[in-house]
Amino acid sequence: MFERTPSVRWLILAGVCLTAAYAFSMGLAQTEAKKKDTVEARPRPDTIRVERAAFQISLTVRGVLQPAEVIPIALKMSAWPRSPDELLVVRSVAAHGARVKKGDVILQLDSDKISEAIRDLEVSQKLSSVAIELAEKEIPVLDQLLPLELASAERAKKQADEDLQRYLQEDRAFAVAIAEQDVKAARHYLEYAQEELKQLEKMYKADDLVEETEEIILKRQRHYVERAAFYLKVAEKERDDLLKIVLPRRDITLRENSDKTALALARAKATLHLQSEQRKLALEKMKFDHRKTDERLAKLRQDREAMTVRAPSDGVLYYGRFAYGQWLEAETLRQQLVPGGQVTPDRVLMTLVPTNSLYVMAEVDEKDLHQLRSGCPARLTPVGYPETRLAGRLESVSAAPMVPGKFLAHISIQSGDTRSLMPGMACSAKLTTYTRTDAISLPLEYVHTDEQDEDHHYVYVVGDGGSATRRPVRIGQKTDKRVEILEGLKEGEEVLKKKPERIAAGQ
């Protein structure tokens, strides 16, 4: 048999060792591979790496474009119409939504009736001016007549008293005596005539034949007797009338005249100066009425001018009154603001809107009030022009709700093209209510809360050895997806989403 040398034996021994070592290493490698496959086969828990990034909270609200300035157009009439039931008739009117320039006629009312009233008042004022001038010239003259009128009244009273006294003392008795004397004279005249006729008849009776001349004399004498008898009756009647009618009436007349003149004198003394004051007051009243009519006339002229309504500035004309993004009574006024339509004064008929300054009036839910701060930036998007982007800012929020649960936010437009926008258009506003550029934030599901204390928040932080540690954190602002972490985490750490199966000792 071949004899082996020592070197060969060492070679064989070395080969065996190398073979054994190789087999061991292969086995070890297979074991490690199996372990690695087992680890990789297990499900890896959800984790997130803590990083600093911008954290932002925004709130989207809907609103309406509103003009920063509105000019209500109302008919301010001071003296017209004459009664509340009288309406104003439209002659011409600018269209709803028309763009107008300053000075353009936007509403013309029918002024025929007011012009007629102005003409009547102008004529009345001319007559009033003449009456005032006449009174101003008469009063001094009448004042000078006052002492003359008083003296005349005193003289009339004196004369009436004297006439009554003289009548009672002399004239009445003398009138009776005259009447009696007239009757007596008439009776004597009749007696004389009768006696003369008797003597003639007696004288001519002695002749057997009465001549014609004698007959004529007798006939004439008989006429004298007849006339004398009639005169006696007249005198007796006149006497009786004097005693029964004339004198009693004269008694009454003279006594009444005396009483009247006494009253006239008393009235003159009591009222003449009052009449003078009355005339002066009447003059003042005429002047006052004249001034009032002048004022009314001036107001009517102003009202007539107001019936031609001109645009006070450039802008867009709307029918109705603008409030909170709506044109109130616009539909009703569209029916009234037509030629021949009737409107009332002291009512906003139209609104002129300058288009160079718009803002957004948006509704905010009460639950979102705590997020809002004056000065919050906003991104505005008009509904009608979604490609238009406007930059805005929250200026204010109403102190009280306009309706339950709804507040009004005033959002100004800071920049952007607003030429195509009109008041009343809808607009959305995305308000950035909170921003931090280097904040640490986590998804909501990575932050947990104690059941016993909801204000206590914590997370599960992955350590170097792979074990999780429960760590309390202090949170800040929240969105519907993420929450800001103010304390408790550092940048680069990993946080588990769910509670791990095993937690580091002491946790």
C-alpha cells in the first residue's frame, strides 16, 4: 500500500477542515436567511416620520359681491303731491342694470300738474303783494282818522242828546200846538165860508129873480164852503196822525238815536284803537302768509326740478334698495318704473352703484366664529367667473347674528381684475384662518386621547431598538385631517399609528 507522507496527511486534514467550515457557514447562512424571511413576512406597523412643514387652516364660505358704496335714489318731495293719495306719474326711466354717466337723466316724472299749481300760486302771490302794499298805505291814513272818528262820535252823541231834549221840551208841544191851530184855523175858515154863503143866499133870496152873476157868486161860495170843509178834515187827520203816529214814532226815533250815539261813542272809545291793531295784525298775517306761500312756491319749484332725476355719479343703475346682496322690491318696481307707471315719494326707487369698489359679504356659521380673526387672508372666486382669482382680507364679522346661527363677514378685495364683476354676484371665499410655516403636525389618527381625560393627548414613538414608547404631547390647532403638535415630538422621530403589541417597560 502506498505510504502516505506527513505533508499529504496535513493536506487531507486541511481539506476536511475546510469542508467542515464551509458546511457550517452554509448552514449559518441558511439560518439567517430563514430568520430574515420570517421577519419580512410579518406585517410592518404604520408609522410616520416627524417633519416640519407649513400647517394651514382654511375655511370656505359663500357670499355675495357687494358695493362698498351705494347711492340710493329716492324722490325727496317737500310740498308735492298735495295729498298722500296722489301719485307721481313716470314719463321716462332708465333701464335696470344700465351703465350711466354723472348728470344723465335716469328718471323723468310728469310735471304738468305741479306746473299748473305753481302758476296759480304765482298769480296768488301777485294779488297778495298788491293787497299788502294797499294795507301798508291805508293803515297810516286810518290811524290819522281815529281821533276824527272819535270826535265825530262824540259830536253825534251830543247832538242827539240836544235834539231829544229840545224835542221833549219844545218841539213836541209846539208840533201839537201847530196841528191844533191848523185844525182850528180850518174850522174857522169853514165857518167863515158857511156864514158868507148864508148871507149871500139870504141877500139874493130877496130878489124874485136871481141874475146869472149872482148865481155864479153863490156857486163859487158853495165851492169855498166845500173846500173849507175838506181842509178841516185834512187838518183834523194830520193832527190825529201827528198825535197817534208821527210824534210817538219821533219819540222812539230820537230816544233810539240818543242811545245809539251813546253806544257808538262807547264803541269808538273801546274799539277804534283795537281796530287799528287789528289792521296792523292783519297786515302782518298777510305778510306771513305771503312768506309761507313764497316758501311753498320755492319748494314746489324744487319739487318740479326733482322730478327730473339725474345720476349723481358714474355707475350702474339698479331698481330697488340694495341690502345684504339683494335688491329689495326690485320686481315690484320693475312694474312701476315704466312710462305711465305711478310711484310714491320718500321711497328708494333705484340705487346707483359705483363699480370701482366691491367687497364680499359672506355668511359664517356660528360654529366657525372661533377661527376668524380680522386680517385673515382670503382667496376669492366669483361663481360666474371661476377662472378669476381675487385676493382678499377679512375685515370684520357682525357682532350679532343676522339670522339664528348665521353671522355676516365683510371681506375686502385687495387685488385682482374686477371689471367683469357686478354687485349681487355670488362669490366663494377661502379664508386662511391659521398659518405656521415650520409646524410639526400629524394625521388625526396618530394622536390618541385618554378615555379618562380627553384633554390629555399622547403618541407612540418608535425607539432605536424598534420598541414603542408612549409619549404625551401638547396639541395646537386642528383641521379635519391633521393636528398641530406644539410639544412632545422632534423632527425625524417616527410615530406609530396604532398602539403596538408591546410597549417599552415603564410605559
